[in-house]
Amino acid sequence: MTTKKQKGWKDLIKGGLIIEAGNSVKYRTGAWRSLRPIRDKSRCNNCLLCWVYCPDSSIIVENEKIKEIDYQHCKGCGICASECPVNAIIMIDESDIKDEAEKKGGKDG
């Protein structure tokens, strides 16, 4: 009877690591999200509190105004909606977005 040597932690495959500096943009984490922030442009006063509080830098600002939300990296935490003083951001269930896109025959953004 032969005994197998038990693997140690050094034998495990590396995963979820960002080894090189500046490559986090390659890791698109938006697929993790179950809720999606939707901004009502007519209500937004561009106070940029959502940008300040977003832990993923998913609020894209240009010329001191919100340009868009980076859904490739947004994890749907809802902090932006919670911090918005004018309730211009609401959280929508991601499955509702996908269902709507399928009805239209397209893909979500």
C-alpha cells in the first residue's frame, strides 16, 4: 500500500491574484452583480457623491459631470444609490435587465 503525500498550500493553483500592477482593468467583475444601478439623468445634479463613494471606480466622470456607469466593473453594491441626495440612482434587479434585453433580441450593456 502506497501513501500519497498530502498537498500543502504551496501546491495549490494561484487564483484571484493580481500579480502585475495596473492590470485590474482586465478583470471584469460586473458579472457578479445581482442589482444594477440606473441613473435618472433628469434628476441627477452631478454632485459626484456617487463617484466619491463608489468602491470600484465604476462612475465615469468627464468635465466634472457623470458620463456613464462602467457596468463591466460595477458589482452592484448599491452604495451610489444610497449616497445620492436626490435619489437619481435606483437599483434594478439584473435579471429584469437581461429579460428585457432578450425580449428585444439584443444584449445588455
